[in-house]
Amino acid sequence: MSQDTTAAGEAAPASADTLLILPVRNMVLFPGTVFPVTLGRERSIKAAQQALREERPVGILMQRDGEQAEPSALDMHRIGTVANILRYVNAPDGTHHLVLQGEQRFRVLDFTQEQPWFTARIARIEQAETPSPEMEARTLHLRQQALEALQLLPQVPQELIGAVQAAPGLGALTDLVAAYLDMPPNERQELLETSDVSVRMDRVARILAQRIEVLRLTQEIGRQTKATFDDRQREAVLREQMAAIQRQLGEGEGRGPEVAELAEAITAAKMPQEVEEAARKELRRYERMPEAAGESGMIRTWLDWLIDLPWSLPEEKPIDIAEARRILDADHFGLEKIKQRIIEYLAVRKLAPGGKAPILCFVGPPGVGKTSLGQSVARAMERPFVRVSLGGVHDEAEIRGHRRTYIGALPGNIIQAIRKAKARNCVMMLDEIDKMGRGVQGDPSAAMLEVLDPEQNGTFRDNYLGVPFDLSRVVFLTTANMLDTIPGPLRDRMEIISLAGYTESEKLQIARRYLLRRQLEANGLTAGQVEIDDEALRHIIHDHTREAGVRGLEREIGRVLRNAAVRVAEGRDTDIRIAAADLPAILGQPRFENEVAMRTSVPGVATGLAWTPVGGDILFIEATRIPGRGALILTGQLGEVMRESAQAALSLVKNRAASLGIDSALLADSDIHVHVPAGATPKDGPSAGVAMFTALVSLLTGRTVRSDTAMTGEISLRGLVLPVGGIKEKVVAAAAAGITRVMLPARNRRDYDDIPQDARDRLEFIWLEKVDDAMAAGLETAGL
């Protein structure tokens, strides 16, 4: 039946490997070819999903009995094809489809598992082709046969002709031709198991020669039939036959009304000339195509997408800057600089509506209002708003769409969003652009380069549509939590607007103006039934939430109101006043304590300031001395840069030991241990240099660090204090933690205006040029 897989022409099998196995009915996948597969068995669906999660190939084996519902390991052939999953589609009707690309033959050594899916230990079969004049002649002969057969067919995709011409060798060409030949499944399996390339080529060539003879006869019969009728007689006979068939099937008058309706819709869509020509060309194909043809539905779906897209530009309403300012102020408290930049953006769009506006990227911690800013911009411009979530997208086709040849193909998210907005000048928010990932299906961030480039997006080409679509009038806004994960070329196309966290007073105003009202409506309450006083809100902000934004605060307010809703629903109370004293019974004990309580006046402890993706925070630097040989021990999950800062601080202390009154012998006979609490949290960066230096000086001189003071700044070996980033977030965190004095690098004075006025009023600022300034301002007087 089949050839021995160890016959001549096959190299030694590779080392054993383990594959997830997908059994298939009446279908053989050849290496180097791409074919769709529909999954019906639960075991196969689970195996495909597991392979996608692990980004592994799968093994395709044909079962011996095509009618068997649930095959066992004994019911499958032992020779199959290793395949990569190019696409997985879970259709709306509940069916699951794969697009597979054959990679290499394999032989099953033994099955290792049958539940919840098949796995097998396999050996890959390497195909050895020794170049020779005979092999070149065989390859040329088979290629000429295949091209001749393709020329005899009425409609042949150009891609298939190109694939035959570009096949790299005899083995690849034989597999490609065999994949598209009309053969029974058992003959296909025999070809797959035939390891000798020459023998396999001879079989394929014989079958192909027979097909060519059949095609020639068919073509000759067609010519003779055509000569019998003139054009008018033939058209009349065919139309009469078609009408009779459709009457028999109960399909009415055929496609005439449908095609006319589609032609009118194409005219009404006001497409560009190039697009309209492509649409009408496909419409003519659709009209001539039988309804039972598989491509018929694909063409109809493509035409529906083209007709539904908003090709014409709607009349744009003039932008009212005063109204835009009112909308921004009504929707967002604070954020004055961000709102001013948006007003500038809108003013430019008003004065130059056809200009190339910048792409604004709102960067900030979660919950600070990035997405809602985009909604406000849409309201101010009176345009439709649509949001596209990019978090977790790792397939380039999610941006550019899939080619129409794939089953279940769709346009990308950009075109889908425009169709949903029904306007070519909508406001599109690309959310979480920093969370796109690169996968085996391509890099979606590379596809975004064309979307977000004003010089290119006027002719954006979606793979599914296959025609250019103008994105230049779409107002693109993006959001991100951090910039580090955004590729440089993509970041270069956007104007970065940073949103920092809110102060406690800002959170109180936001809760009073927005969150409380929204949660009252969500819980079916009115302001007359439940009231939360300002002191209670302050306690919720300070004791039960710790975040840069206000999402957690809104959740806690919702918890309080749900407790009140129970009392109102039971009829026990209709006028509820919630004070700070009522919170422990509702929310429990405070989740966060004041950081001031953690500070003690002990030599060797300093308070630093840190920046995190969710806002600023304070951290403590603890140093202690133990007998040793002058080593430096660092703990607290510190990054490489932070470790270098600690080493620089110790070197600076040793260099100044004499002027600081530190005994050099003490340093030589002691190990210094520096620890940063919250050891489970990774920490890195140079900005803790001042705090580490101050902690070491405090430890070795016995002078305590002032407990009301926090500090940040990078140090150099010359004792200079260098500027750092995240000043606004750090200062806001210090004010929230009860700090009253902050020591900042003098070269960060430029960031003073960015600090909220509320934090400025509560803090004393000390600007540091050198570490001597930090010692003078941060250490208690000796002897106290």
C-alpha cells in the first residue's frame, strides 16, 4: 500500500520530539502547502487551543476510517505532517476553523497520551535531495506539466502559478502539485508516505498527465459546443435553463434584482474611482458565478463591507473653542495643562481643518482619565467616538486585516472601528498602545506605523479590502501606562502628554463632583436618600485606597452606597448620613496606615521618594553595620542601577570619612548592610542615591535623619546631586504620606511649576546642589 519510510532518498530521522496530534478525516496536508481545516471534535479543539497557547506546531494525521467519530491511536496512519497554525477562527455559529501550513513529514514512534488530547513522540523525516542533472530534468518536466494544466483551467489564482514557478526543489514541487490534484484520500496518503522523491514525482507526473488529457478533451468539447450556437442563441438557452433550474429550486427570479440593488448601493456609497472600479469588477464576477460556488459568499461579504464603509466625508461642524473648554472643565477636574494642550489642538484643527494634526498620546497611571479625555475631545468636536483596545494584540492581521482567501477573513480593527463609527472623520481612541506584543503572526506595532503616520495613512490598505482607504481625517488619540514598551519609531509618530496622579484634595473634589453622583445612579439611590460627608471621603481616600487614579476610590464609594442601599430597600431608613466613624463597620479597618508611623528616629534610616507606573511612592532606606571585612550587602530586590547607586554612595562616604569624623578602621572592620523594605517589589533607578548616602552618613556618625523629611536625587562620586525624573509624582506621594519637607536636586527646579498647588502649599522645598546640602538639611544636630 504505502512505501517504506526508510527507503532510499530519506535521511536519518531527527531526534524524537513530542507533538500535539490532530486526527483529520479524508484529508492529507503536504509540506509547504496551506489549507483550511474545520474542527468538530472537542478533543481536537482543545489540542489546537493548547498549541496556540504554547505557540507550538501540531501533527496532522489522517485516520484510516473517515467515518469514525472518535478514533483511537490505532485508527490513525503513522506518517503525517508537522504543521504551523497560521490562523484560528471561532465562528459565530460555534464552529472552529484552522488555517494550517505544512512544514515537514514525521513518523509516529508511539502515542504518549489520548486524553484530553492526543500527543505522540515523533521523529521528523528529513528529505535529502542530491543535486544532479537528472533531478533538474525531472523538476523542469513536472513544472512544465503543472503550468500546462493550470493554463487549461478557466480560472486560476495568480498566486498558485507563482508558487509552482518558485518551488525550490523537486520534493517541494511534487508536494505542491499533489496537494492540488484531484485524488482520493488514500492515494494522497500513499504519496505522503512515499519517501523517495523520484518515485513520488513519477506517480504525480502520471496522474497529472491523465488530468491534462481530460482537460484538453473538455476544452475541445467546449469549443465544438460553442461553435454550434451563435452568441444570442447560447445566451437565450442558458438563461432559460437557469430560470428553469431556479424555478425548480424555488429561488425566484435569480440574481437580477440583487445585483441591481448592489449596483445602486455602490453608486450611493460615493467611493473613489479606483475603489468603485474594483467593486463593479467583483460585482460582474458575482453575477456570473453560481450561487453554490464557495467564492460567491466571499465576494458578497466583501461587497457588503465596501458598501457599508463611509467613503464620503460628512459635513464637519465648526469647532466652538469656548464650548470645548466648558466640556473639558465639566468632565475633568484639574489637569489644567493637559486641557490647555487639547484646546490648542482643537484650535489648530479649527483654523486648518485639512492640515496634518499630531497624534496625541496620553501617558499616565491607570484611572487618571485618559480614555475619558478622548470622549471629551469627541464631544467638543461633535464627532462620533470609537475605541479600539490594543491590549494583548499580537497578530499583525488584527490591524491590517486578513486576506480574503482565508475562511472567516475580516478587515482589521481600524476598518471595523470606522464602519462602527459610520464616519471617516471620527475620533478614534487607540487604548493601551503600550501593551501590544509581537507574536508568530507578525508585529502589530509595525503595522501601526502606517496608521499613525499622517504622511502615509491617506492611502492605508487593509489586506481584506485590498483597496486604499483614507485615514487622514480620522482624529487618532492613544493611551499608554508607560513609554518603555512602545517601539521607538512608533513613539516618534506621537506627541506625548503625561498625566500624573491626583493629590488627596483633587481626589476629594473628583469624588464629590463625579464619582458620588455616578455611584448613586448605579445603585438606584438619590442624593436625598444618602449623603457622605467630606471627612468620610477623606478617610476613604487616605485609609482605604492607594493609587494614582480614582478607580479604587470609586469602588470603595460603591461599597459604602451598597450598604446604604440595603437599608433603604428594607425600609429601615430613607435619610442616611455617613460619617467617618461609620466607615469601619462598612469597609473594615484601614487597609493603609500613615507612612509617618513607620518612621523612627534611629540612625541609618532615611526616607526616599520613588516613581512607579501607578504614581509616586515613598520608600525607606535602612542601613546597619555588622562586624566584617568592609563588604557591602544589598537586599530588597534591587536592580543593577540601584545597586550601583548604593556602591557610589558608600565610596563617597569612604572618601569623605575624615571630614565626616568617621574612623577609617571602623569601615575596614565592618560590613555595611543596606536594605530597602517591601522586598517582594522590584526596585531600580539612580534616584535613591541621595537617600542612600544620607542613611550611610547617619549610620556611621550616629546622627538621625529628620523624620519629617524625604529626599530624591542621583549622586556622583564628586558629591554632586544630579536631576531625576518623576518629580511631580514623587512630591504628590510625599504630601499624601504626611511628609512636610522634601529635598530635591536643584537642577529639577524646572519641574516646580508642574507640582500641584495643594502639594506646594503643604511642603517645604530644599534644593540640593551637593550632598553637603543634604547632610546639612536632612541630619539632626549631633548630640540631639
